[in-house]
Amino acid sequence: ARGGQVAFRIHNDGPSAHELLVFRTTLPEDHLPLAADGNVNEDGPGVTKVLDTGTDLPPSTNRTVSATLAPGRYIVICNLPGHYRLGMHTTLIVS
């Protein structure tokens, strides 16, 4: 993505609720700091949260959220219970 205002158009096509969080980090996408419950510690060392959908996205819903992103490396995740550990994460490079 290009730096500046970035829009995320989200469609939940799954059978359960999801959320979208974006963190600026240099950590590998599968090694974000975890809380005692096994979910990502959103205020943990090495991550800076820059976007959060705020509420869950029910199945079959759409939402657009945006954030101003500086050039760098970001990780996009779903942090509902168990979802991150199931692989719901990806890297986003902003130039």
C-alpha cells in the first residue's frame, strides 16, 4: 500500500464474528506478544496498534475503516479468542 490514508474494505464471509486490527511492528507476523489468554497483547512490547475496527463484524457484514499509515511494516490480525493462533494474520508493507 502507499503511505497516507489507507482504507480497508472488509467483508466477513465466515460463519462467526471477526475483527480487524493493524499493528506497526518489525516482529514476525506469527510472533506477536501474547497475553495470558493466548491472544495478542495489544499493548505488548514491539507492537503499536494503529487501527481497530472497535466492534466485531458479524457474519455477512461489510465495513470500511481507514487509518493514516506511514511507510513501514504492519501486521493485520483478527484478535478474537483463538483466531490469531489459527492463522488469521498477514503482513502489510506500506511504502
